[in-house]
Amino acid sequence: MNQDAMNPEPVQRRKASVMRTIKAVAWSFIGLRKGSEYREDLERVNPLHVIGIGLAGIFALVVCLIALVNWIV
């Protein structure tokens, strides 16, 4: 057995921008996404960023709904 097979080099992941993470979270709110884009997001985005942006998006949605109800009433 050679040494390379025992110690494979780590795969370098490309960092995703904040805008790409926001885009991925927005598409998940809608529920539409191409399979290839989904797989690319899985490779690139940081799960902690997705959680933070998801929570901020939910908060913004709730605030907008409350404002809309107050404006209608």
C-alpha cells in the first residue's frame, strides 16, 4: 500500500459569498431549485451562515406580515 492512498489530500472547498447564501435561503423559502444548483450550494455554503440568514429571513417575514396586517386594519 502506498502512502498516498492512506493519506488523501483534503478536498478544498470554495467559499461562498454572502449573496449566494442569501440566494440559496430565498430559493428554499420558495421551494424551487434546480438539482444542479442545489448540489453546488451543498458544496459551497457554510451551514452556520445558512442558519443565521434563515433566522433573519424568518424574522423579516414575520415583521412584514405584522406591518401588512396593521396597515390593512
